[in-house]
Amino acid sequence: MKLIGSLASPYVRKVRVVLAEKKLDYQFELENVWASETTIQKLNPLGKVPSLIMEDGTVMIDSRVMVEYLDTLTPVCKLLPPNGRERADIKCWEALADGVLDAGVLVRLERTLRPPEQQSEDWIVRQLRKVELGLASMADKLGDQPYCAGIHYSLADVAVGCALGWLTFRFPEIDWRDTHPNLARLHDKLAERPSFKDTVPQ
């Protein structure tokens, strides 16, 4: 397998963490989708990373699809329950974490790609509110549990850890650590895992 992505993308990082946890071999190829010479549309018509090229040459898109598939390839470090409500709960955690990221990415793009006179402060405030409420929901759902789903490490933790890591990287002014100390404890614990240490955004 070959993973196409960037070192800064939290969605790419999520897939890289899962690949590492599952101990799956793959090649990693860097791609800047914002560069004029990018050819990402040849792999993904949506022009996004990550894109995962399979052994037969077909391309898988969307990090949520990828990690769900990768979890089926080996019994090592199962990250998703086989079915039912428990599986849906984990996927809801992932959707929440990715939703926080989606809003944060929109703010970053607004601030970095649009001329200042064209930027909408109302839009930025609206998206940052989603980040704020998403973090509060994560903290409430986590409570005093050691992991998002209780006592077991799962895809929920991978998704939340990547979201928190990206916010620290791109939005250091958002003081989520003091506001939600239980999320800070979870993030610090996850940061000690080799899969997270080796994929710190840059």
C-alpha cells in the first residue's frame, strides 16, 4: 500500500497512526494539494489527502473509510468493535473529532488563503464556536474514563488524539488544555505511544 498525504494533515495522521498500531507495511508519499504542480486529482477527484493506493492499484479516499478498512486487515490492536451499538459509539467519537477538525480547517483556510479584506469574521466565529462546542462535548463524554470508550484504547482515541494534536499545532491560542484538563490528560497519554510520537504534525 502507498499512502499519499502531508505531514501536517490530521486526517493523514489518523491513517498513519492506525497503520502503525496495526503494524502494517506501507509507503508514504508526500503531496502538497495547494501547490500549483499537484497531481492529487489523478488519485482523488476531490483533490484531498489522504489517498490510499491499494495493492491492486485502486485508490481509497476519506480517512474514515481507510481506518475502518485497515482495522480488518489484522487482529493486532483491534480498534473497532465488530458491530452493534459499541461500534456506532466509536464512529460517533470519530465523527465528532473530525467535525472539530473540519471547522478548524475552514478557519485556517479563511485566514490564510483569502485576502484580509475578503475574510468573514462572522464565518470564523461560527466555525470556532463549533470547535469550542465539539471540545466541550468530547470532555463531557470522556469524563473520568481512561479512554474515550472506557478502559480500552480504540479508534475514538486515535481520532480525538489527532484532533487535539492538530489544534495544538495550528491554534495554540485555543486554551483547550486548561479548559478541559481531562482531554489534556488523554492527549498526554496518547502522545507517549510510538504511533503518535512518530506522526507529530509539522
